[in-house]
Amino acid sequence: MTEARDFIAFSPSAARNCQPILQQLTSLLSGDESVLEIGSGNGQHAVYFTEQLTGLRWLPSEVAPQLPLLQTNLDAHGCANIDEPVVLDLRHQNWDNGLPEVDLIFSANTLHIISWTEVVSLFARAEAVLKPAGRVILYGPFRYNNAFTSESNAEFDHWLKARNPDSGVRDFEQVNSLAHAANLMLECDIGMPANNQLLVWRRGG
């Protein structure tokens, strides 16, 4: 497990969810996929997952102001199967320009932070990045049928919106509608600890 001394700007929540997410990735993946991670943060997930699944080829990304922190943490760990991180900003319509095709787009705890416009942007260009039958896997809290799955998620949503009105826990149905419009078919919706979900979509033919 990643420890606080190993990372600048250590995230306790990322440390807690690494193992539950890894358990699902191990079941879902063959282990030799190429992965684009959107919103890599300080790199904890990238390091942990590639240390455990050594056949993965992981491409981390962040917005420009956060890239130096991500780069510093990745350099400190020196994982051979992590590529140099790239700048990726979903506020740019063609954020996929210059990116390689990958088997998987992965993102954890980002949809409730970014604006809805950026969520739309993610799905609008996802198919352009994915190989045939590629997947999108998203982790985080979601609402279902206009209802929160827990009181803590409702409180979290209130806190997010007080900090930034563009943030907030997203409605699964709206997100899934974006995915469907982007030729991504829901493969599974997995309940995770702490009232989170792991959503998996696969690119259609």
C-alpha cells in the first residue's frame, strides 16, 4: 500500500481505495492493457496499480498546473511501465489530439470535481482514443434516480457545491446517457466501499 512518506500531497482517500479498485481491475482486465488515466492527481493510483499489474502500460495525465507535482512523484518511484505524464485538459474540445489509442480510459474521483461541460467533453472524445472494444472505467460517487446513495454523499455534494458550484456528485443516468451517445455501452456497475461505484463501459462495434 502506498504510504504518506512516499508521495508529495499524499491522498489518504486514494490510499484507501487503491486495493478495492485493484481487486476489480484484476478481475476485469487481462493485465497487459494500455491505459490512459485522466486526472492522475499526485500519481498514487498510477504507481500502485502498475506495481501490482506489471503488464499494464500506464499513461498518466493532468492539467498543466498540476503536472510538475505528478512528475515529481512519478520520478521518485521510477516505475518502468508508466509513461511520461502528459497535459490533458478537458476544457479543450480536442483534448485527445496527439494521444495514442489505448485499451482503457481510467479516471477516479474526478467527475464530481470537474464541471459538467468537462464531463461532456470526456465522453465526446473518448471513442477517438479507445481501441476497438476498449473500455472506460470511472470510480467515484453517483446519484441514482435523483437520489443520493447515502447521507454522507449528500453532505459531500453540498460541500463540493459550496466550494465550486460547477462541481457535484453526478447523476448516473445523465452520465450513462452521455456514454451511450458516444457509442459506449454499460458493461457493469459495481458497488464499492464508502458509497462509491465503479462504472465500466465498452466501446461498441
